[in-house]
Amino acid sequence: MSRKTQLLVIGSGPGGYTAAFRAADLGLEVTMVERYDVIGGVCLNVGCIPSKALLHAAKVIDEAEAMAEHGVTFGKPSIDALKLRGWKNEVVGKLTGGLIQLAKQRKVEIVHGVAKFESANSVRVGDDIIEFEKCIIAAGSQPVMLPGLPDDPRIIDSTGALELDPLPNRMLVVGGGIIGLEMACVYNALGVEVSVVELTDSLMPGTDKDLLRPFLKIVEPRYEAIMTGTKVTGMRATVPGIEVSFEGDKAPEIGVYDRVLVAVGRRANGDKIDADKAGVEVNERGVINVDKQMRTNVEHIFAIGDLVPGPMLAHKATHEGKVAAEVAAGERSAFDARTIPSVAYTDPEIAWVGVTETEAKERGIKIEKTKIPWAASGRALSLGRPEGFTKLIWDKETERVIGGAIVGPNAGDLIAEVGLAVEMGADAADIGMTIHPHPTLSETVAFAAEAYEGTLTDLYMPKRK
């Protein structure tokens, strides 16, 4: 069967459905293809949303335990993994159901199946051919697995980790990036003995070292081991568990684990859709290069999200999706973000945006920084969480904020103000003279600005001349 559409969107993740809905709002006839039975993509179904539901459960457990120091003692939690998984799936179901309703309201046709290009103006989905005038590729990415692993259900990727089936006694997380560390937090709070192994010398490679110190201070006593600068050299399936061999100065020779989570990164799906038949250029990593209007080398075909250059983040994909849809509809639009925030929803949360200290050093940017310890925040003290801090990065020449980082509870929510300040080209007065509510964690952003100006009264931090 053959059908025609003005705009075809391949993939229904945050970038895909945003592009489809925005294009429909602009008057285009839109068809959206999703390879799985439900729409929403990796983020909604097996990524951002379900992992945050489980991280919330972990946070409740950790906070209840921490209150014992302050005179409120709870009993040891009883974990019903099946019920917890059901609640997580319920959260996902509500969101996917909402997307289906939004698609109906906008008359966006949803087709389920794997889309592969047949030409520059058509794709095949099963036995059907869909002809299009314009196309937005939003086919996402998939987890990378280490080569040569045994075929054993006890070795899982990030999708398998969300199933909690069953909860192991001892678990190894291979990869010390954000995904691995978030799931380590979940499993540790649920009573699992967790170890983390990372090939590079630091967790969250590329992140400023000072952001990790409060995190490590909390997790090092909780985890069985954190092995940085360590290579996994092999895995062998045995009856007692997965036998893992290591290589590194401080690494054990062999460890046996009930479960091994491999979280060493993700790979773009650009080479999974026969893009070459449409003339779309894809590199050896599955990435499709685009211009600021999200166009590929084929003018009427766009690409967004995980399979274009840049960080693999849902909020980046949604903005790219809007740009692609608007350009496809004839609007003047371009992706021109100064900065894209990153968040690790660990305990404590770690968030950063804009230029980091590490990046400034690499690029030769002359900067100044102001750093406010949360031990000076009444709100942080009342939460029993004084270990965090707020840091702002200033361009020494323009005296405008060009980046920042926050470590502590709700850092992911708080970092948006810093992102807005960077986008607006704000200086210290713009932030410091904006009245922040008291007592809140958001005050620490204002404190950091006041410290730069030399007007801070909550700490003695005279501005250097």
C-alpha cells in the first residue's frame, strides 16, 4: 500500500513528536513513524522519565534514613520491586497516553514499524510505501555494548536496568558516566551492593573536578567500590554469577556479580535507516551532519536529536525539532542556542551550563569564578544538605556570566536560571539585583553574583581588586 504526506517524521521521541506537533500547528499534513508499539521514544519509555521515577523512590529512601541523625527514625524499607516497577510503568503510561491524545487533536497520523528510505522522497515501513515532500529524521540512538560479552540475561543495558527484575545482591556498573551513576544510585538505595568501574581517571569524564567532590563524599562510603582508571578485560558467565576480570593499578583481578549493567555510552542510529538511498550522508558513528536549520545535505530532509552532532539530550532534541518543523513549514528559524544544560540526577544532583572551567582552560578564555558553599544557605541547612555549592563563571573581559554549575538537591531545576542568564548576556547586577525568595536554594545564584560584584553580605568574600 502506498500513501502520501507533506511531512514525514521518523521517530516519536521528544524531538520527533515535538517536530510533528509543531509542524501540524503550522498547517502541514504530518505522518509520524515509530518502530515500537508505543510512541515517546527512548526518553519517555526507557530513559529519562522511568529513571527519574526510580530516582525519586531512591531519594525518599535515602532522606528517610538520613533523618535518623536528626531524631526521626523510620524502620528499614521493604522493597516490592514488582510494585515499584508497576508504578514506574504507570507514570510512563500516563505520558504516552497523553501524547497519543495530542497527536489525535492535531490530526498527526501515527504509523508503527521500522522506516527505511527507498529514495529521497519515500520510505518503506513493512509492506507500505510512504511518499513525502519533506522529512525529519529523529531516529535517536541505542546503547553501546562491549564486544565479546557472553549472551546472558544477567548482563544488561540501561533499558534492562529499569526492569528491576529481580533485584540482585551484588551489581557492577560498567561506565562512570551519567546514565551508569544514576542507576547506581537507584540500586544502592534499594539495598543492592554496588560497584562502579570507569576506564578514565574520573567519573563523569570531562566534568569539572570540583563538581564531583561532594558526590564522591556521599557515595564512596555507600558503594562497595569505585574503580577509576580501570579497564574491564573480560566477562564469563558462571553459575554463581558473572565473573569479571579487570586491569588497573587498584583493580581486583576478578569479581563475581549477580548483575552487570553496561553503560558505556550510546551510538547514533543514522546508519540504521538506509539513509544512503535518499542521498543523506552519514558518518562512521551513525551521525548525520546538519546546518543551523537542521537540514542535511539533502535540502528537503532534516535531522535532529541524538543522531546529529552535540550532546544526546532530550531538551536539545525538542528545540531542534521545533526549528526543523518551522523551516519545513517555510518559517525563518535556526538553532542558535548559546548553551545547553546538562544534569546528572544522582545524589546529590550535579548540573552545569555554558562554559566550564575545564573548557575555558582548553579554549584560552580568561575567566573569574565565584563559588558559594551551601553551608552558608539557610535552606540547605534546614534540608540537612549543606555539602553542595553554586558556582558562576564570568568572562573577565565583558564581566558577563558565561557559565555555571550547581551541586546539591534540585540542582537540575536551579540551573535553568543560570542558563537564562547566559542566553540573556546578563552581568552580575542583573542577577544580584533580581530579588530571590528567602529562604531558598535559588538565593545561592544571587549570592554568587553579589560575590562577583563585591556586595555580598551573607559571607565575607571581598571582591579582589
